[in-house]
Amino acid sequence: MRFERGYKSKNVEYRGRAGKKGLALGGGGLGIIGVIIALLLSGGGGGGIDFDDITAGAGSSDQTTSELPPENAFLEFVFDDVQFFWDDLFAASDADYPEARFVIFAQAVNTDGCGQASSAVGPFYCPADSQVYLDQEFLDELQRRFGAPGDFAQAYVIAHEVGHHVQNVTGISADVRARQQGANQADVNDLSVRLELQADCLAGVWANDAEARGLLERGDLEEGLGAAAAVGDDRINPGAGPESWTHGSADQRVEWFSVGFDTGNPQECDSV
């Protein structure tokens, strides 16, 4: 994927292993459901957990540490590019797009709204503070363990998480949560899957626009599809039945990312 070398974002912050505050790039302070990737992911890809569970008993700390993750111009560029896309789309409908922020951390993080999380959680979006969290080591894991190499695989992960932010600010997440209240576990899981598939579709909508702007290179689409498949519930937990899925199968995730990419229309992302 083409990107601006040395890019810096005002919406990206680097935090050390135990610190609540780290090094903010480009000035500015810190800054909605979803969780997307557990183990792998608390949300972005499969076998997820609910961040309502993480906040219980999670402490906070103002400790700082020098163990900061390395700066990553690609991740910063992609995060801003995805948000610029949604900002333009909202503006076309005379709506405001409240920007999310991106925290890149090392090993563990004390979030500003969802308690403490370790790198085992994987990439996730915290609705309470409108921030995406990512341990860069997960991206290596995405390639080594889940067989999804390439820079556009990483871009897919970020675009999916921002998709959860879009769901939050448009009220979709709140509506799904309301429908989950009082439902049986099978229906709760089904709604969770539908929400995750919509976030995949929204990521595909952005990818469609990125291709139109000449940002995608040969093989990028295949990398994105490979990442979507790699984080399917049936790939991460092959012994679990569909009734226990919370993010969707590899085929479902590829299908809905493709819907977004092929149409470029968020209105087609109607999985919820």
C-alpha cells in the first residue's frame, strides 16, 4: 500500500508497557462497540471478549516508562486516511464525524475508559474513550501465527476498528446492545457476529475508496481478504461450533469485506 514516508498523526499516541501516559506525536492530548480481536483479538478478528469484563478490577496508573513501541508511519498514515474518508462521507450528509484516537502500546496498557488490557487481548476499540488500541507485536503474530502477511493486512485491522467507531457514533452499537439485553446467548452471539461483519464491510468501503485514489498496490486486496479470513472464528477456534461464534467464520468475514469493497457503499453493509 502506498503511504507517506515519515508520516505523523496528531491522533496517535505511543504508550509504554505499564504507563498510562506515553509519547504523543504531533501534539495534542488524548483524544464506539466493539471489541475486535481476543487472543488474537478482542474484536478485530475472533474469539472475542467484552470490554465490560476487562474494566472490572482493572486499575489505572500514571506511571511512565521508557519502553515505548517504535514509531510506525504506516499505521499512523492508515489510521488518519480511514478517518479522513469517514469525515468526508459524514460531511457529504451535513453530519459531523467525531474523530477517534489511536493508542499504540507495548505489552500492556491502562486505557482511558476500558480498564487495563494486555497484548493478549489484541487490537480493540474502547467505546468509553473513543480510542483504538493496538500492540504492534500483534501484527507480527498476525503474520506468523495466523498466516496473514502484508501491510494491507495491517490496514484491514485498523479500518475494521475504526468501523466500530463509526457504528458507535451512528448509534448502531447502542441499538445492538439494546437488542442483546434479555436475549438468549445464541441470539447475543449472533448479534455480535452481525456487528463484526458490518465492521468488516465498512473496512471494505474504505478500501474501495483507497483503491480509487491509487493507494492500493498489486496484492493488497488479497492481503486484506487473507487477514479477514485468518481471524474468522472457525480459524481461531476450529473446535467451537457456530452457535458460540462472536465474530463470524472466515468465509463470512471475507464475504462482508468484499461487499464493502465491491460496492463502496456503506448502505450495503446491512448485516445488522
